[in-house]
Amino acid sequence: MDIEEILYIQGCGMRDRILGLTPAENPVLQQRLRTPEHRSDLVSAWEFGWAIEDAIRRTRLPITELSLVGAC
């Protein structure tokens, strides 16, 4: 597996989080892949992408709070 494949799958995880999928709906889990290790790596890459997008969405401030940032 190369870095491009990992980044692509991470991007898929981010996109799927935006679309509302949950970690249990990871589409990589349903694919038949070359080896168990390859599958495990792709599952982890998707979950990492999903978690990044989830963290971004959880830490976004509402508009009213954004106007207060840097107002000190």
C-alpha cells in the first residue's frame, strides 16, 4: 500500500463523515481485499479521516462566539 492510497481512503472517511455515515458504516469493512493486513490498514485510514472531520465539526464555534475571538 502506498501513501496515495492511504490519503485517498482518509479523504473518503472525511467525505463519508460529512455525508453522515457513522464509524460502524465504514464501507471498507465490506470490501474483500488482498490480505487481512491490507484491510486493517485501510479500515484504520478511513477511521482516521472520519475522526479528523468529526473533530473539526465538533470544535467549530457558533457565529456569535466567532465574533468574540480575539476581542480581548
